Amino acid sequence: MIFFDVAFFAAIAPLLPEYVDELGLSKAEAGILSAAYAAGTLIGSLPAGFVASRVGPRRTVIAGLLLLGVASLVFGFGEEIFLLDGARFVQGIAGALIWSGALTWLISAAPEDKRGSIIGTALGTAVAGALLGPALGAIAGSIGTEPVFSSVLAITIFLSLAAARLPETRAPERQNLREVMATLVSRPVLDAAAFVAVPSVMFGAIEVLVPLRIDDLGGGHGLIAGGFIAGAALEAMLAPVAGRMSDRIGRRLPYVIGLSICAVAMAGVALAATLGAVLAALIVTSLGAGLCFAPALTLISDVAESSSLHQGFAAGLSNMAWASGQVIGGVGGGVVASLTGNVLPSLTIALLLLLTVVYAYRAMQVGGELHAAAS
């Protein structure tokens, strides 16, 4: 379920230059189109976590799948920018339901000492969906968006039927919303969410800046798709490894190493002047992301467990952190790039990543827990 959700989220990258040309979009408008999916996820994340905690992950996932199918059908036939933005926004809400339901389902079934490995494997599977996404976008650019995105509805109906046959591992729970909100704004929870949001800012910007930069240098759909596919393949392989590593040695070390690599890569995006340099920087960002995302997501689950917060809300918070970063990076990166070019937004994000490395190294204990959580 997560695989296909991410696949159709990632399909936009090769299509973005075509929409810019056909609809006359600015970089800022292209950023909005790219980030609309994440904006929907941002708005829908905590409500999706609430739904997962109240009705159970299975029903949550099925609702998300069917909504994703309908929204994708609309996106495939859309020819106006406002309709395309709206369809991707609804896709994002559907993605929030799918992710919250699926992660809650997985985490509730996993032993606590294997949580990093389970989340890393799930993340690797999701990123593998990103391998398919650019290829789907390239195909849609060649044969048309209508048949490619119409197929999503058929796939989601099939997955909904499959999900209905799977047993849930735990009965839905009811938690006092006032206590939930107090926990969500506590220092350990906010820190854990920030450690997911910051690398997401990087990816939100990359999904706008890199395709348009490749297009400016003469690259086409295939080259854009190939770069993102190669990066996703590397991240998909590393995420389960990083998850297992975080179970053995703690969350801190793989996270700070991965985020440091991302900072170097963003400096490379800023300075790249050839197609080869742009693609190399893209691959290095995926290397860093493959190391840092699994520990960060697992840390949110750890903090939720120690705070007696339902894992549905933890999954919703993970979605919200990811989506907020994607929206800031996509829209902010596009707007700043329209005014100044690619260098300033890329270097600003590199600095943000470095500052987060320093803070994470001080805030996380050797075992990976947050210092504030211990107190």
C-alpha cells in the first residue's frame, strides 16, 4: 500500500517541466504543484492519526486507498493548474490516511527491540515505490497522463479488497484529546518531529530545483527519471540497514552521519554547473537520506511509546513532520529560486542541515533517546 502511494507521489518529477511549458507556470507555481501533495498530507496527518486510533488501521488504510484512486483519476484528466493542484492536494490527504493506518498496523505488530528494523524496512519499501514513480511519470509524459493515472483507481480497489482480508493486531483505543494535544506539543515530541521535518525540507526543494535545473541544461524526461530512480534505489537499500543499525547502536549516529552527507550534497546542488554534477549531487542526497530518515521516524515512535501516545498519532505526527518539510522546501525553494536562482535556496538548506546536525548530536543520547525525554 505504501509502495503505490509513494510511486504516484513521485511521478510528478519528470512531468514538472512539461506542465511548466504547457501551462506557462513559473518556478513558484511549479513548486506549489509539486508541494500540493505534501500540503494535503500536512493538513490530513493528525486527523488521520485520530481516525487510526478510533476506527483502527485497516479501515483507515482502505479509506485512504479509495480516496487516492479517485483523486488520481481526476489528476490524470486535469488540464487546468487549479484542478491539478486540487487533485494532488486530495492525493496527499489520502496518503496521510494510508501512511497513518499502515505504520500503526506495522508498529503495533512489531517487537519494541525490532522497531527500527521494521520501520526501516517499511521505509525502504516506500522508497522503492519512488523507484517506480519517475518511470511512471516518464511513461505518462510519453503516452499521456490519462491512462497512467486512471490505472491507480483499479490498483487501489484491488489493494482495498486485500486489506479487508487482513486481521488487525490490536483493538482501536480512545485517548483523551486534551492529553494527546499536551503530549504532541511537549519538547521531546517536537524535537523528534523536527528531526524528520528538516531533511524533508531538502527533498521538497530538490523535487523542484533539480528537475528544472536538468531541463535548463538540456536534459529530458528520461534523464530526470533516471536520476531520481538511481537515488531512490540507493535510499531503498540503505533504509533497512540504517533501521537495524539504530536498533543496535541507537538513533543518533546514523542520523547525524546521514544529515551531514545531505548538507554536503545540497552545497553540491548549489554549485553544480553540468548535468553530471547535478545528477551526482542528487545521488548523494539520497545516500544521506537513506541513513537519516529511518532513525528519525523510529525516534518519533519511541517518544510516543514513552509518553503513552497511541501509535496512530505518532504515525500522523511523522506524516505531518515530513509534509511540513516538503511544503516549505517545495514552495519556499521554488519562490526563492524564481527570484535569485538555485544557489541561495540550496545553500540555505545546507546550512539548516548542518545546524540540525549540531543540535541532534547534543539533544540525542548515545542510545538515541532524547535528553528531554529522560527527564
